[in-house]
Amino acid sequence: MAECPVCAADIQLPDDTVAGELIECPDCGTELEVTSVNPFKLAEAPSEEEDWGE
């Protein structure tokens, strides 16, 4: 179980969740990154910037 850092919802994570995995909060829809698995900790995933082929 982990807490969404945006809306504080409790999120049930599977036992095979790994650090760096991206998930979506079922309550607020924010994309989250698993930053720790023991204990589970979540952070708002960094938004990817557009790559204009430069």
C-alpha cells in the first residue's frame, strides 16, 4: 500500500512492483513513479518534454 503524493489516496501495489515503475493514481489520474519498494513510496512522475528532433 502506498499513498498518492498528489491527492493522498491509498494505492494498492502488487508485490512484484519495482522501483522506477510508472503507475496511474486511480483517484486523481496523476502519473506516479515508484521511488522505493520497501516501504512503497511514490512521487509525481517527471513530465516528458517534447523532442522536436533537435
